[in-house]
Amino acid sequence: MAERSTAAVDVADNSGDKPLTAQADQSTADGVVKNREQDTDSDEAQGSGGAERPGKASPPELHSGHKLARRYRLEECVTRLDGFSSWRAVDEKLRRAVGVHILPADHTRARSVLAAARSSALLGDPRFVQVLDAVEENDLVYVVHEWLPDATELTALLAAGPLEPHDAYQMASQIASAMAAAHREGLAHLRLNPNAVLRTSSGQWRIRGLAVNAALRGVTTDTPQRTDTEAIGALLYAALTQRWPYENDAYGLSGLPKDIGLIAPDQVRAGVHRGLSELSMRALVNDGATASRHEAACTTPEELVKAIGEMPRIRPPEPAFTAPPEYQRTTYQQGTYGRPSPHPGVTQQVATPPPPLQSRTGKALKWAVSALLIAALGLGSWQLADALMDQGQSEDPNQTQTTDDGDKNSTAPKPVTTLKIEDAAEYYPDGKPQHPDDAKLTYDSDSSTYWRSYSFDDGPVLAPFKKGVGIVYDLGSEQSVSAASIGLRYGGGYTAASLYAADSLSSSAPLTSMTKIADAKTSGQELKISAKTPAKTRYVLVWITAAPYAPGDQYSDSGFKQAITDVKFTG
């Protein structure tokens, strides 16, 4: 079973040596490549004369847990490419996920990357993934960018099929408008492909890596507007046909058949919106008018925005409504409702209902109720007389009845006391910690903060790869521990945990040297562990041996994992 780190970052797509024809990496919804190994890339400029080759500087030796500016904690390296690396990290100051690109300060592209990042940050357009920081420090240059946990990249959307005409129209319109605004400020993308386009949960389209992605790979061109316009046309073509508009396969899409040239989307797939098909061809064919349609080509994002504005608006599909079930008549209808209406002019005689309870059934019901009342009165009188007789026999004037709250046979429960937690430390006897700096977040009275484990490929039982994960708590002095309440972040499946009486906060003590207090498991988000006999101890270990499967989020990949918050001990 392999252990996966709770990490990730941003861009890692590779292009080939033709415009927009690169072989795409397999990416997550946040643009994280699945390949954890070192990548290689022979990147060429899209529509230009080539890419600058990196210098001899080697990528810095960084590791998970390393902090930049004592703030950005690196979580997982997702790309090592041409002397730079990309990471998913955590901004510990603002407690949010971010992406970081890192390269040596003496790298031949370091100056251009810094300049591109700072220019992109100054744009401040919310349609682009924002650059948050660009710094040169300790012989490193690093760019920190925004992280979108709710976004899905176009590569993943197209893997499921072509987009609906309204969705494709919205994508082309929003991407073209954003790029037109960027070019007015002198900024180009030059790496605009399905990996760089994201759709948020609210349906908005956003662009990742403006200027920075090209600078990282040394991509330049003499015609930036034409390059980005052609890229938008390729995106629209792929959205309509689920095909890449070149001969080579790329981004998980099949290319066009060889030796037939570029054909319109409505000739590749039936049912394609004709107006969108023409629009994609006008953006792609930049050498002049499209032969089959005789429309003027669009060579800049501004011209493409104008062409989109001249199209008839494409409305979203009508929502499908389920027809209500047919009315079912019942046997309890009163009056004439649901009955055939009488002929006009004919007076219908309505039968007079009998007086209440005068029917045969009503009379029987009255007699039954009367008999029950008489029987109840007789039984009640007999029980009352019997109780009075027993009370008279038990009273003795020479006997005094006393009440003793300290009676040994009393069943009153003892008061429950919540024990104060003074300190905590992660317990990892195998020398492989999870997140030791977050142990104190499990008892800070804030349910939004927590300590979390890594994600594991197999489960729910973590053994044999890892015997368990846990935290040791210091109660300040020896206490009588009888129960624990542990808040969990992930439900489903089941979580199994045990309480142990430990001798210290140290991880060097083996589990076999501790005394087991109790264990329990749950499929919910709160685990309660109660001991048959309270244990006297100062240090208590919460030891998790099984965890449920949970999907990925902004901090961790999908897998078997658990996070702890709001731990309370009682005695």
C-alpha cells in the first residue's frame, strides 16, 4: 500500500513543437498532474520561432514541509521541468491552499518569470487565476498563485463528452473577453489550452497562467494576439467536437484524420451548432477567409469578441419537467365531487343522511364504548381501595423513616468532569509523521481547525503499511480518565480508534509499553470511547487504526484518511 501526501499545485502541461498540439498531462480539477515523476518537455512557441532553452541551473533541492518566507509550507511537488518545479502548498498565515512555482535565481528564465508574474498580478482581472506573490529570496525565485478548489479544467470536462452549445458559447465569449482585456494591457498568454481553462462551480470560466506559463518555458512569439486567438478557436473546436483540430492527439483528445486538412466542426460531428462552428473556423484559419464559409478571419481577441457579439444569443436548454402522476380517485369522496354531472335542467335528489350513530353499526359502537367505561371504572375503584389498605398496614407510629443520601445502594450517577488538556504531540513510532505542527488544533475549541492524516491507497484498516496514526495528550497531572469524545472530519465507511495510557508525549515509546484503556469505532463524524474501568494517567494516546474513504479536497487527495478536531476527555 502506498502512502500519498496531502498536497498539490498548478500547471504542468506539455506542448509539442506545433501550435497548440502538445500532448496533455493527466490533470486534476485544480490542474495537478497525476504523474509524480520528473517530467521532460520539448516545448516550442505556439506559432513562433521556438523556445529559449534553460541554463545549466538545476532545480533547487526542496522537500515537503519546507517553508518559504516562513509562511508557505510546501505540501507536494507535482512537476519538475526544465529547471523549475511546481508545488501545492499551504499559506499558514491565511490558512488556505496555494500553488507555487520555484526556480533558481540564476536560472536563465528567472528574470522573465518575475516580470511576467508581477505584470499579471497588476492586471487584477478576476477572470484570471490571480498571482498572489512573486519573490526572489535565498537564491530562489518563487511565484505564489491562487488555488481554486471548486474548479474543473476543460480537459476533464471534455473527457466526458462535447459541451452543450450554450456552455461552449459561454466559454468562448468569456475567454475571448478576458484575453482581449489582457492584450489591451500588453499581456499575452501563449499557452492557452484545455489545461489552462477552468470552470468554477458557479459556471464561470477562468484562465490560469497568464504570461507566467509561457515565461516558465521560455515561449515567445512575434504575433501574440494571433497566437491567443487561434488558441481560443482550438478550444471552441474541441468543445464542439471532442476532437483536437490538428493531426496529433493532445489533451486526451483524438486529432483529426491525417491528410484531410482542417475541416469545420459541423463536418466532424452531427448536430454541431452552425454559428459556433463558423466562429471556431474564423479564429483558427488566420491566413484569410475560411474557404467553405467565405467569412472574414478573426486575428485578434478583440475581433473575436465582436464576432461573438454579432451572433444570435444562444439560450440555455429548457429544464426538463417530470409530468405529475394521474389523479387517483379514492373511496372517501363526498358529495358530487368526482361523480358524473347530471344533465342540464334535471334536478337531482340528494338522499338525507341518517342521524349520527343511528345506524346498526352506530348502535353497536355505543354499547361497546359503554361497556368499556363501566369496566374501567370498576377496575380503577378496586386498585384505589387496595392501595389504601396497603398503606394503612405499613404505617407504624413507633417506626421513623429516614433518608440517607450516602446509602451504598444508591444508583445516582457520579458527576462527569471534563478534563483540561495542557499540551499535545503527534505520535509516530515509525518515524514518519503526518502533520505534527497541527496537533494543538485538535483541542483549541475551534471546530474549523484540525489535525489530518495523509491519504492512503488501501483501507479502511491502515495496517500493515502503517500500524496507525495518532496524538498523545498531556492532562497536566494524573487524572482518572473514563471516556473520550473525538470530533472527526470524514464520515462514511468506519473509523476505529483506541485510548492508551502513556508515560510521556514522546514518540520513542513503543505502543506495547502502554496500557490500553478502551476502543471503539464509528461511521459518523463523532467517535465516543468509554472505558469499563477508569484509568489513572497523565498522558492519553488517541490511536487511529482504520479510516474511511473520502474524496479529494484543497488539502489532500482522495483515499483512506481522517482528521481530528474537538477532542475532549472526561473522568
